[in-house]
Amino acid sequence: MKILNLDLGNKSYPIYIGQNLLLKGELLTKYISGKQVMIVTNTTVAPLYLKKVQNLVSSFELAQVILPDGEKYKTLGTINCIFSALLENRFDRSCTLIALGGGVVGDMTGFVAASYQRGVNFIQIPTTLLSQVDSSVGGKTGVNHRLGKNMIGAFHQPKCVLIDIDTLDTLDNQQYSSGMAEVIKYGLLIEYLNFFNFLQENIKDLMDRKKSLIIEMIYQSCQHKINIVAQDELETGKRTLLNLGHTFGHAIENTLGYGTFLHGEAISVGILMATKLSQFEGYLSSKQVAKIQDLLEKANLPISIVGKIDASAFMKAMLVDKKVINGNIRLILLKRLGQAFICDNYNNHLLDQVVDEFCQ
């Protein structure tokens, strides 16, 4: 087992990464302060892992909520089911919520935890690769609105994150590839390219799910993320870099309809759109863009939009984004592989060119 610690003062917490962690109740129980525990999961994950987690916390007063599975259910309407269950079971301010599932379950559970009685504790048990390397760490919580992704939410840090990579055994190949988009993103952000090179050299074994390499990949991804979050918890500066490809990707999800593309699939295309704009702006060479595209393809990720999108509708969707300041879209671009930067003075004609190329 590997352990990381996200240093946020009195909000600091550990991230456990390894195998058979759903057999180790002590890793969870020491982070539960009250008597009441609410497990939130979905219809896909519940038959696989709910009983195991219930066994870990069987000494507590337990309840559970099983939500429908899918990005299209990441709404205010769905989280009302969680609020209702908490109130019906008379859960008080000392309760703990456990998010058991992928990024959608984690984001919704965290938002409920941030809101219920103005804030209660919660724990993340991510079961998808995407949630293990990204969404379960850092305290971003929220839901989608029909006009924009994750536009309603709060920062609320968990008490711990328990990453049992054995849960990936039941993850289908498409979902696994979706998670690889966020992994590749870290490879593009980090200086010296050590992680990007690691991914290039080991991509076949990683896609074949060699467990020792998966643990190392998740560990390095989480390490890179906590290094940034520790410096900028509330995303006022450096943490914005973690959104490489996301403004484009969120616009894809919004215009196609949530759930048409998996989140990581949309981010894959978004990353490529950001790298193309970086190339047009004179930062990246065509050879570097080809390297990035090759790695995305080897991870079985899409490199183009599957489905028809109107370019003007796409641009309108990009304007409904948390990184828009005073009506101006801030984008994350690459000066070179391993060096991302926040850009708000890009050439609008070049941006239109990229959008037209991908939306045709």
C-alpha cells in the first residue's frame, strides 16, 4: 500500500492506494467521528461493492442511497434523494457520508456533505480509474446544470480517500480508457516529462492492466494533483492548470448531451483541441502534437468528436465555464510538453479555426 497526504492544514487528509483495501475496516473507521454513516452509491456499483463497505462499518448506524448511474443524473434533482434519506433517517451534524462509486457519485456526495446542515464529514471510495486519479482528490464537489457542467458546487475536502485498485477489475474497457485521459493530462502538465515518458514506455502494459504499474500510475497522478492543490486549494491560480482540455471537453459534453461522451472521452478531444491551438499559436511543433495524439490513441481514446456539433453552439457552451472572467474565456495551453500556462490573450481567429476543424 502507498500513502499520500494532502497538506491543507486542519483540512489535511491521507490517500491510501493499494489492493484489498476494502478488507481493511480500520482505514475507514478512524475517520468516522459520529455514530451515523450514510453510504451513497449507484445501481452499477452497489451489487459489486456495497456489501463489502457495509461490512467495514457494520458497527455504526447505517443507511444507504442507491442512485441511478450516469452523468445525466448528476443534477440537483438527484441529490435531493440523498438529502431526503438523511432527513428521513434523522442524521445529525456528526454523521459521515461515504461516496462509493465513480466521479459522479463522489461529486454529488461531496456536495451534499458540504451542504447538509451546513457541512458534514465525508469519505471517498472511488471505484473508477478517472475518479481514482482525479475527481476523488482535491475537494471539488458539485452537479451539472443543463447550461453548464459543474456550475453548481462547493469546495469540501473529504476526511480520507481509499483507492482499492481491485475495483478496476469490474470496470469495462471504455470506462478504463476514459480515466486514462486524466492520467495523460498530468503527463502534459508536469515539468521534465518524467511522467509522460513513463506513460509512453508503459502504455501497453497499463492498458493490459498490469497492477504494479497501475498502482504507480495512480500514485504519481495523485502526487502531481496534491502538489498543485496544496498550493491553491480554491483554484484562484495554479490549480486552474488542472483544467487542461476541460473547457473544450465540457463544451463537448454540454452540446452533445451529458452521457453521450464519457467525461474522459470528451477531455481527450479537449486536450487535443488545446494542443492544436497551442501549435497554431506557435508553441508546440507538429511533432509534439503527434506525440500527444499517439498516446491518446494508444489509450483507446477518441481524437475527434463523434456526433454533429454546430460551431456557434459550441462557442456559446464554452462561455458557460467557471474559467470565464468578464466574458473572456481563459484557456490552458502548452508552451511545450510539460509546461502548461493560463492564456487569455490567444488569437480568437485561431480559436475559431480549431473549433471549426473539430466541429465540422
